[in-house]
Amino acid sequence: MKRGDLGKDQYIAFQREVEENRGTLNRYKTDLSGLQSEQERLSTNTERLSKLFAATESSVDDYADVLGSRLVNAIKSGTASSDQ
């Protein structure tokens, strides 16, 4: 704007776009943080399950009647979430 390349309206529009992009970036950072937390919980729960199966000499299939076939299949395919 100082050099005269942008008019006042263009400068204001540019600033608005910068702020919108800053907000979007902050949302992405928040989302990424949430994904990292989810990944850590999933890793911890996977480790716990592995220890349980090793200690009991069993597999996830042995718990299908308790967990349900959907969850067992999700665990086996690696698509189960930490909440599940």
C-alpha cells in the first residue's frame, strides 16, 4: 500500500484474507494436536491388548463374543479407534 501497488480497499481485502488464513491455520494446528493425542492413545491401547493376548496366550478372536464382531474386525484390520 505504501508503494502504491494496492489501493485501500485492496489492502483491507488482503488483510481480511490474511486473518482468515491465520484462523484456518490455527484450526489445522488444533486438529493435528487432536490427531496426535488420538494416535498416542491408540498406541497405548494396542500395546495393552498385545500384552493381554501374550499373557493369556489368546487372541482377539477369543473375545469376539464379548467385544462383538465389528470391533474384533476393526481391531484385526487396524481401523479401530482408541475410544472403541
